[in-house]
Amino acid sequence: MERYDEALDRFEARDGYHVDLRVDAALDQLGLGGVDRRRKVAQLSGGERARLALAAAVSAEAELLLLDEPTNDLDQVGIQWLEESLAAHQGALVVVTHDRHFIDRFASDILAIENGKIRRYGDGYSGYLTARAAERQRALELHRAWQADLARNEALVKANAFRLEGIPRRRELAVFGHASFRARSRDHGAMSRIKMAKSRVSTLRANPAPKPADPLRFTPRFRRQEEAPGVEGTAPALLTVNGVRRGVDDLGPGLTLEELIVGDGDRWLVEGLNGAGKTTLLRVLAGEVAPHEGVVLRRPGARVVWLRQELTSRSRRPLVDAFAAELGAYREDAAATLLSLGLFDAADLGRPLSALSVGQRRRLEVAVAVSVDSDLLLLDEPTNHLSPELTEQLEDALEEYPGAVITVTHDRRWRERAARDARLQRLHVAPGGVVSHG
């Protein structure tokens, strides 16, 4: 009876009498309400299994919730349910997430994991960003001080080197067999100064204060309309789409797009539910798949960079070689460029692509996007697997990018910022792949 009473107390503390209702509501809000309950979990898709696990975890009303990227694969209805449920949660909450809106709403403390070390930041997301900016500034000041100290001691060694000839040396007296000295020079103290300076130079070089990576920015040359090859007079739009239709097949859902004109500097945001065909639209615009009807015309010489959502690779090619091939650069130059971006450590450059984590493959795509020549960027869920800090940098860099940008994203903070851009235009992809302006 004592064990029964203890179990009953736990059951009632977690509102066990209503657990079935909570699970039903959770499954419904997460798009699983119509799934046959007799189906085996192994028969569900990866996204469905993730949402099922999330529904079970939140419905348990546990004292401690551990959630790993809970907003992934959720539409707006699912995200709203999740945030309302967590806002009412009475226990502790530990979340791994790249969702900045979620972090801003729920996180009181942030743990950043870098190079196997954990650092804790208070005051929520704004406190995290402020602290990270201060850390970078301190690192930059230490680097500048290190540079100045090194330059000062190297100059001291160089300036005093000529004085070595004036420093007295020992010489033998043949008559008495004893050593004697030449007259002391006034520069006799230069030897000790040079020794100290050389020692300081060696110490500084052995213990450098590394320069923090500069914030991301797009470095390639943008090709203006009047510079387009083979075009005289008024250049055509960067991208023109007319009467495009594509049926459902193994490459993706169907797509219908009557007209689209993309000009230099345009900003487009593609909206729609999961599975509607947003990625298929980008694949058609990129020329990766061809429409069954209609045409997609690019300005002659227009260069397109596509940051993909899917990031799988079985290639054994080293990271630096893959980056060099994208840039059309020598291996040594590509390595220097990649390291200057601060996205990888030197030890990562020789790793094969297949051994990289999803986050590392995403950073490689970002490195390519900011480094190669382009006139049009196609961004498919660009914030996936990027740290919040790096996402902020990417957003800042895009403001200065002179080319056109077409973005598919569910990131609420990205969408809020994009909405403040006067250049923004929207495309909506309805279920069935019908694309409309709005």
C-alpha cells in the first residue's frame, strides 16, 4: 500500500488522469492527429518520429525537460502549441536549439559549446550577444597589443644589430698565454639589449594572440547589368520565368509558376507549408531540374550560388580541396581564405567531406557562398545548423550584398528582419505547388 500510495502521488502530480487528452491534443497540433495509432513507429517518416517524441516529452509534464532542436520540422501551428506548452511548464527546461526566437523567449542562461569547452552566459539572448561582442573586442585588443610588442622588439633587434661589431671580444696574448681585452666600447650594453629583445621575439612568436575572425561579408565581385557578356544596350532581367509547370515525380512535388522577374538587388521571400514545393521552386530556378513546360531564362553570364537544405556527402575529398575547387583557386590560397573566415580550424582542412558534421557541411556552404563570384543567391533554410551568432553575421552580410537573394526559411527572426527591408517581395507556394505573388 505504501508503494501504491507513492505511485499514486506521482501519477496525480503529473495529472495522469488527463494524459490521454494531452497526448491527443499534442498529436493534433503537431500534424499527427490523422495518423493511424496502430502504425508502427518505424513506419513513420523521420519528421513524424521527431514530432511524436516531442508530443510524448511535453505531455509527460516532467520535472526536467530535455529537448533537442524541438522547433525543427514544425509549422507555425506546431511552434505556437510548443511555446504555449513550455510557457506553462512548471519544471526546468534544457534545450539544444538554433532557433533565435525561441532562445530569446525562453532562455535565461545560455551555454555555448566550442572546441570541447563550455561557457555560460546570462541575461538571455541579448546578454549572450553583448558578451560575445565584448569577447571579440578584447581578443582584438590583445592581438593588436601582441602585434605592437612583436614589431617593437623586432625593430630593436634590427636597430642594434650593427653595434655588435663594437662590443669587445677576448683575444690571446702570445707572450704571457693569458687572455686580454680590447678597450670597452660605449655600445657594450647593446649585447644584453639584443639578447633580451631576441628572447622576447621568440616568446611572442611561440605564444601568439590570434586575431579573431572578421564578421562574415560577401567578397566576390558582382557583375552589373552593363557588364553582362553578350548583351548590348539595356540588359535583360537577372532571371525571367514564364509559364513554368512541372508534374509530381521522384525529384519532388509539382510546381506551377506563371511569371517571375528577378532584377539586380531584389529580395524575395518564399513562403508556404512543408511539402508544398518551395525547394522544388529553388531547384528549377537554379537549373538543377528542368520544367516540363515553360522557360526559365537567365541573363547571359549570370552566376548563381545555391545554399542547399540537404547536406549529405559520401565524398572522401578533403575539405580544403573541395573549397579550392569551388573557388577555382590553388590549395594554399583556398586554405588561407577558409581559415580567415573563422569557420574552421586548421585541423579540419584535411578531413574528408563524409566525416564532417552537418553543421560543418553547412559552414562549408556558407564559406562558398560568401567567397565565390555570384549575382544571385538561392538560400534554402540558411539558418539550419548554424550557430545564432553566425546567423546574425550572415544576415548583416546580406544587407550589403549587391546581388539578388531568394530565400526559403521558417526562421521567425530572419523573416521579421526581412520584412523591414523595403526591397522585399514575397512568393507564396500553396499545396500542390501553385506559386503566386503576395
